[in-house]
Amino acid sequence: MTIPVVEAHGLTKRFGAVEAVTDATFAVAEHGICGLLGRNGSGKTTLMHLLTGQEFASAGDAMLFGQSPVENAAVLGRTCFIKETQIYPESFRVKHVLRAASWVYPHWDAALADELVAEFDVPLGRRMKRLSRGQRSAVGVVVGIASRAELTIFDEPYAGLDAVARHVFYDRLLQDYGVHPRTILMSTHLIDEVADLLDHVLVIDDGRLVIDADADELRGSATTLAGRHSAVQAFAEGREVLTWDSLGGLATVTLTGLSDAEKSAAHAEGLDVVPVSLQQLIVGRTRGTAREELAS
Amino acid sequence: MTALVDTLPPVPLTKRWANVVRIHVANPWPTLVTPWLIFTAIFGLTYAIWRIVLMAAGPGGVDADAFQYNGGATWILFYMVVVAVQSMNQTFRFAMGFSSTRRDYYLGTAALFVGLSAFYAVGITVLAGVEDLTGGWGVGGEFFAPAFLADLPLAHVAYVYFATLLFMFFLGAAVGSVYVRWGATGMLVFWGAVAVLLVGTIWLVTSVEAWGSVGSFFTENSVPTIMTWSLTVSAVSALVGYALMRRATPRP
């Protein structure tokens, strides 16, 4: 039995009266790409700061490689944390950031870093504070991939990157991951874009972990049925409904946990059976808080 | 069942501290190069003023001690306070994002401060030695060892610079760590407390009529002895900075 690379037990963080993360318990196994998904302000960044020992937990435990990350040089040295809000010293140019990375990360691959810098077209001699948002993100992505840390945590790593650059990131990450397997935890709200990369999915909503599941299982876990209002309503009766939309005499419903037999039955009743994308599923499962926000 | 970390050798302590020092000087300009350029510029201007005064004074010349009092070298002290504050603020948050622990960061940074104090103390003292050998750059000027420093042996000059720089670095680190922990509110409370303490001390010293003893501390003790007392304050500042930074969080 191996110890999970990332673990949380009842992890909670309060800032004054606000609870940013509430009682999070989960584990991320070695080697794999895990998505941490959730809406803006749902607690993703705070959770990542707790996991890397940058914030102190109000209650519960965070563990990296089976040990507390707080002030633990042994586990932090094997961890690379890339975040959009990374601060750079005033005098730093891009080359200084890469130089620092080459000292700090034991598995740093300078040749790979050079390749990525060329591919993202990052100006090495420019001051960090003069970079565009996309260029700053590109520097983070280069460090994240070339560090080859046993655990790499990306917090919304693509801010300001255009669609082409984002796909370069996904491609290069997967390519290097194939040759040098490691554990990657990535927060994002571009769920559809990364859906195919993910092995495991954690969804956090309003500080609470609401989904902790294998990505493949999750993809098969919900189905959308469309058809005549009465037929849809009859079929949905007594089942767990994620979303419900109706327009005129037609209706669309998303249901959880339909077996193949049930899908065939729905089809036989003249309903369209469509698999649900990860994004639709997560929107369905986290929309509750959105409704409450609108109502209040 | 073994923890994953046990299968890989940890990065040795000395390498972690060396990494922190290297991060500080990754761009060597602000800490190692720019100060010497500023020295060159201020010294050049001071020297030019000396020549102008000599020209204006004509054949009668100037008093022997005319060029012995100037504060042209004191800027380095305030420059290093700023370096120290920036270290606790920006560079700390950078290093935390680059997998450092608070402890490694602070100890590595403290080592850098001691190293920089020695580097500048020795550098300035060498220039003070040149100043002596050239009869004050040929014009009786004293820039690198002005005023009371001019009469001290060079070893004492080096010690005064070293201790004063250490004092500035660790004072800056302590003030910077208050800012990192409690932000602008922390600064207001801190400086408010400093003002109250200062006025309170003056009140106390005046009410017990002790100004004479305060004065004699500075006149009766040698300059190196007074500097040694400053090391105590520097050490306390260093400990305060360490205690505060151990619980600091690198918020953006």
C-alpha cells in the first residue's frame, strides 16, 4: 500500500467569520492528473495554499507524501506550486525566475525549459512586472512543466493565455507527463478544455467538497433525456433530477445514475438519450449555490 | 509501508540556505552592484564640490578640517533598510511560492544580511584606507571615514560600518515582518507604539534628571564599545523578525 501524495482530513480554513474551506477530506493517489474544479471564490486557491503549507489550517490536517507540509522542506522540495498570483521580486527578469527555478527544483530540465520558452515566445530579458498577463502565465507554465516535481500543483495556470497557447500547455504537459509520470493537481474553471486530461475530479462548492470521483465514472454518471414534456416527466418521476428545462411542449432533464437498460427503456419511449459532459454535470451539481445567491 | 519522501534524499540544509541567498542575488544589481555605482556618483560630485571650494578660496586655502564633515556615505544605511524590507515582503512571497519554508528563507536571508554587512564594511574601509594614503584624495577630504571615524584605526572603521549595517538590516527585517503579518494597520500601530515609547523614554530620562548619564555613555565609551551595544539591539530585532515570519502567510 502506498501513501497518497495529497491528503486532507477535515481540513478547514476560516478567515474571521468567513469559512473559505469546510471540512475537506480527500486523497490524491500517486501518478495521475487530478482536477480541482469549482466556481470562482469556491475555495480552490485557499485549499491549495493549505495543501502547500502557505496558509495555516483552522482545523483538520493537510498531508503531502504522508507528512504535514507546514515548514517541511523535505516535502515542499518535491512540490512545485504554480499560481497566477505568484509575486516576483521587483528586479526580476524572466531569466532570473528560470535561474531560481533551476536551483530550487531538483529535477529541473533546463533544455526543456528553453524549448518551452521558445514555444510560448516568452521574452527572457524582460522584467516580470512588464509582462502581459498571458506572458506571466506562460512563465509559470514553463516552470511547472520543466521542474518535473513529484507533485505539481497548478492554480488556474492559463490566465490570459489564448486558446492556442492553452492547447500548447495541455499538449506539452501530457507529453512530458507520459515520459516522466508525476502527480498533478490542477484547479481550473475551463472544465471542458481539460476534461480529457483528467483521471480524477474533485469539485468544491462554497468551501465544501461536493464531488470526489474517478473522471470516467463521473462522465458516465449522468444522462440527459429530451422529448415531449409528458414523456420526460413520466420517466423522471422518482429519479434524482440534476437539471430540468422545458420549452413549450418539449422538456430536457438530466438524471443521475441510469443503467444501460434504463437508457434503452427511455429510448424506447421516444426520448433522445445524450451523455452529459463533465462541465454540464458540474454546473448541474453546483448550481444550487448560484440559485441561492440570486434569491438572496 | 514507507512514506514516499523517505525514498528520496532530502535537499541538505546548507543547499537550501544557499538557494535562498542565490535567489536574493539572482539579479545581482540591486544588492551587489548598484550601491557601488551610487557611491561613485556621490563621491564624484562631492570631490567636484571640494575642487570648486578650493578654487573659490584662492591662495589662502581652507581650514584643515573643512572637508572632514559630510554625510555622503550615510545613504547606504537607508538603502539597506529598504533592501531588508523588500526581502521580507516581495522576496519572501516569491520564495514561498518556490517551495521554501519560512525558516529556511529567514535563516538564509539573515546569512545574506551578515554577508552584505561584511562586504560593504570591508569595501568602504578599503576606500577609507586609500583616503588616508592619498591625504584625503589630495585635498584633505574625508568621504568614506568622515567626522569621528577619521581618527579611528581602520579596523575600528570596518567594525563601525559592519555593526551599523547589521543594525539597519535587522531593523528593516523586523519592520518588514510587522508589515507582512499585519499590513498597513500593523504599520500604524507599530509606529504609534514607537512614538509613545520614544516620548515616554524622554519623559522618564528628564524626570529623573538622567540626561548627564545618557550623554556620558556616548562620550566615555569608545565608538567600538557603543557599536557592540548596538549588536544587542540588532540581535533582538533579528529574533523578533524570525518569530513574526514563522507565522507569516504570503498573501498576494
